[in-house]
Amino acid sequence: MIRVRPVLLLAVVTTGTAISMSVLAGWQRGGWLAERLVWVAIGIVLVAGAHLLPALCGSAPPSGRAVGAVLWLGCMAAASYGHATFFLLSQLHAGEFRVSAVPVASIPAHRELTAVMAERASVTAELARADARRCTRDCPTWQARRVALAARLDALDAEAADVRRYQAIKDGNAQNRTTARDDPVTARLATLCGIVDTKLDLFAGLAFAAVLEGVACLLWWLALTPPASESSDANRHGVAHNVTAETAPVTTLAQSPSPTTVQSIVPPVVQPTVTPPESDIARLRRDIESGAVKPTVAGIRQHLGCSQAKASTLRRQLADITA
């Protein structure tokens, strides 16, 4: 049964999550299908570089590690930018979904308040002229006109009150949609910090992206680091060959009155155990396990005083043994 290391499983899951986010962000960035595919490929490459470069550049020379560090920083920045795009777009889509679920109070068709107030001003002017005119003849007609203008003025006042109420309902609907569109935690945190919601959304997206990328880099570094030896070198490779020899029985004839054959059995002689000289691999394993030597080509070369090629060969042999 194949045993999968938990850290390797976590690293694969984390990288898969980051790649999924980059794929979604790249797909929404492009317009044409070809542009979307290119954006998706760029996101996958950047995520893979950000996650694997620290672990792969560990055994590289200093110049290679310096170049890898610069490229890793660029990959981290680009991948975090893509993840922030995903977070912001997902927040936008979630806000639109919440807005669509908000109940909206119905408002009947009505005139604008400006038109109502303009008509009211005209009626008020006519009523003022009617009140100012003196009645010399046909007074009942003028009296009826004044009553009609006053009633019309009251109707316009009632219509203006309805228009104001409809406007309040409309403003309430807009406020409910705005409240539903904003993330509740982000809105309250922005109010507490005194910053704009959009800035806080951006900072939160970048923070989530940085944490995700950092966790993935750490997991891959742990997964690709050779595990420590579970047993000592003597138990695995230090096999001593004991050489024993037995002497054949020696038959001697003893001088006695009657010829009798006497067999004298000499006990077997055990040769001392011959221990072969300790090899460089065994010595390196022992020193690495004790912490005296770093498991790198430079550390092996400095410890043994050998050439670069031999140190590289010994490092590969150690990796094969511990794998």
C-alpha cells in the first residue's frame, strides 16, 4: 500500500486551490477564448513558480539562489494580484446575488415632485388673483371659482405628500440594496477603521492571497526536503561479516598395552571479527545525523576536503539511500 505523506497531500491541495483561483481570475480577465486560455496558462505557471521555486533552489549555488529569489518575488506578486482579482470579483458577484434576493417595495406610477409643485404654484397664483378681485356682478361664479381653486390646491398638496412618501420608499429600497451589496464584515470593519469599503476589500484580498501563497511555499518546502533517517547507519548498512573456522578432528595413537584409537577433538577456534574500514557514505550519514555536517554539496566538500564532483556524487548517493 502506497503511503502518502500528509505534508505532500496538503501541499497538493493548497496548490490546486491556488491554481483554481488563478484559472477563474484569468478566465474573467480575457475577452476572446484565446485570450482567456493564455491568461489561464500564465496564472498556472506563476502559481507553480511561486510554490516550487523555494524548494527547488535550496541546493543551487548562491548565484542560482539569488536569481531564484528574484523570480520567486515576482511570481508571488503576480500570483497574489491574480488571487486578489478573484476575491474582488467573487465579492462583486456575491453582492449582486444578495441584491437580487432583497424584497423591493412596489411604487405606483406618479408624477415628479417638481411638476406637482409647479402646478401648485400656478394654482396658488390663480387663487390669489381671484381673492384680490372685487366682485361687482356675477359673484356666485367667482365664489365657485375660488372654491374650486382651493380644492385643487388641497389636491396638489396631497399629491405632493404622496410623491414625497414614494420618494422615501424608493430611497429605502436603494439603501437596502446598497446594504445587501456590501459584505457585512467588510462594511463594519471599514466603519471601525475609518476607510473606504473598496480599499478594505482590496487589502483583504491581498492578505488572503499572501497567506495562501506562503502556506503553499512552506508545505512544498517541507514536502520536498528529504526526511530524516529512521534508523542508524549501522542497522541498515553496517553489516559485519564474522569469519569462523573449525579445525578438523585430530586422531592420535596412544601407546598402551592394547592398541586403542583415541580421538581428541579440538574446540573450534573463532577468528576475531573483521570490521571493514568505514566508508565515506557511512561517515557522512553518521555526521549528518549528529548535526556536524550540513546535507549540502558545500558542507560535504568542506567536511571531507574533496572535490566538487565527488561531493556531488556523495550527495546523490545519500539522497538515494534516504529516499
